[in-house]
Amino acid sequence: ARIVMLQSGMRAPMGIKVKGPDLQTIESVGLKLEGLLKEVPSVKSEAVIADRIVGKPYLEIVIDRQAIARYGIRIQTVQEVIQTAVGGRSVTTTVEGRERYPVRVRYMRELRDSPEMLQQILVASPGGEQIPLTQLAEIEYVRGPQMIKSEDTFLVGYVLFDKKDGFAEVDVVEQARAYLDGRIDSGSLVLPEGVSLEFAGSYKNQVRAQKKLTVILPLALFLILIILYLQFKSLATTLMVFSGIIVAWAGGFLFVWLYGQSWFLDFSVFGTSMRDLFQVGPVNLSVAVWVGFLALFGIASDNGVLMATYLDQSLSGKENQGREEIRAAVIQGATRRIRPALMTSATTILALLPILTSTGRGSDIMVPMAIPSFGGMVFAILTVFVVPVLYCGVREMQIQKSS
């Protein structure tokens, strides 16, 4: 919560900053937004709250300038008397060894704890008379701000809200923005002059991350493609191995979909519910999920590289063989490499199981990150069948073209 507040200035993952010319206007607009946000389907209505800015009682002492002029008293003198009587004034400092203690002088508590007693504060005139403060000023209660916040030179108030379970923060903010824009366009919500609205909160981190991921994901796939090409020096073989990434990507999305199904892992083992153990529930495509896909891309190509490298070595120098010989060599090579490929996948899958079952701090980030990696590696096992078939097909096409 502290990190969220430092990032956005508000104690909530989502909210609206209402900027305006004065606090009363900001509060009135905030209360209107509070009522409207409760009507948004994805917003948790009981969590919507607008700042109550004005409402704290203040005791104001308004000096009557004409009255003090009749007594020949300067306004500074009255202010100094009020300051000394109520707030106190430091008159000296005591020295006790290395310690220093300021000595402040002011009225006793029972002489300043009510407006009636404050009216009896005496102010000395130049002629020596002691004039009660009630003859020189008016003391009254007024409603004032509980807290004054400002950003970018504007006064600001917050309207905080939260999402219902099963909704992503970005989607909730977009729905709330669209709902308010529709109310403004229809004229049911009129913003006073000088008032502006700005959605804020930790959801902006996800928006920024998604913009970066739109660049990082294609770049990562391109770099993997280039590295594979530098390894095999053949575009056809590179695309064969790269197909394992596509299969793993599909497996990752399929596993994310399975986590949102009510029947998935709906059984118990030794009295332990598998859904509770693996924390099965709807998974939003958050930044953690996309980071899991990034990690998956690098691992998913291992089986294809392992298989294609051995097939290249086993078939090198055998370009003049017939179709049946090539198929037999591919089957033999794939059979010998399937055990190392399965070991590569098994170590990754087993290593992800403790993460999928983890609880406590950090699990809300690590579990969504592990879900696509786990599902992708499970389905990436298919590459031990896909890559040899594609490899054999390419070699047969080369033989057919050469003949």
C-alpha cells in the first residue's frame, strides 16, 4: 500500500484525481462521481469513496480594525497577544549540561480551551488600559478543509474505488472512463468551469508495461529466430525449430484458459483439493503472465534445437539417399534423441510445480508467471514429433526437386 501511494499519491490501486479552482467545487464534483462510479458493473460499490474535503470545524478570530483603531492598538500587537496566549512563545532556553530545553509561555489550559475564555484575553492599549479581546475581534466557528492537497499547481481531491473479483484493473478503469464520458456527453454530468478529471493508480504500471511488451515480445521472437538461423545456417531448419515456440505459445494460452474453467482439476487427492493446491481460478493477462510467456519462448526451443541438431548430423552427407532411407534415418535419429528431449522438458515442468503451489508473499506474481510456462512446456513435448516430421518432409521435397 505504501508503494502504491508513493507511485500515484493515493491509497488505492485505482482512483480519479479531481482538479479544480476551489475545495468546495472539488468536493461537490467528487461526491457526484462517487454516486456514478457505484453504477459501473465492474466497480465494487462499497469501495467507492470520495474525499470529504470541507467539514472540519475551525475557530477563527477576525480582528475588528475599526475597534482597535479607536483604542490606538496596532493589529500586530493583537496578533502577538493571541499567539502568545494560545500558541505560546519561546522566551528563553535552559541549559542543563549538554541538553537544551526551550521555555514557552502561554495561558493555562483552562483559560484558553473555549471561545468564551478566549474572549477574555486582555490586550494592552498604548494608554495602559487592558481591553478584552471580545471588544476587539469576533470569534466564530467556520467549516474548513480537513486536508489541502495540490498537484501541478492545482487543488486536488481524490475519488477512490476498487474492482470486483474477476475483472482486470485496466478494464475496470476503461469501463469507468467510458461510463463517465457517456454521462458528460449526455449532459447528466456537468463539470464546472476549471474542473478536470484524471484517472490514476497503480494500473498505470500495467499500461506502461503493456506498451513496452508490444516492443519486447516481437523483438525477443526476432532475436530467437536470428540465433537459430546462425546455428543451423538454414531458413527451413530454423522455421522447423521455431515452430516449437508457436506450439508452446498455444499451450500457454490453453493452460491459461483451463485455469478459468470450473471443471479443471476438480478432484481431490488424499483429501487435498487440487484446485486449492494449484490455486486454480480465472487468470487475467497481466504483466506477470506476459513475462512468463517471455521465459517460455527461450525454453520452448530447446527440444527443437536438440532434435534438429542431431538430425542434421545423422543425415549430413546423405543427400543422395531415397525417400525410404531418409524416413528410416529420421525415425532412428528422433528415437535416439527423444529421451534427452523429454528430460529437458521434465526438469522444467518439475521445477515449476513448487511455484504453482506456492502461497504467501510474492505468490500473486509468481503463480501467473509460471502458468503459461508450465502449460507451454507440457505442450512443447509435441515438438519431438513435429520437428522430425517437418524435417523429413523438407528433405523429401529437396530430393523431389533434385530429381
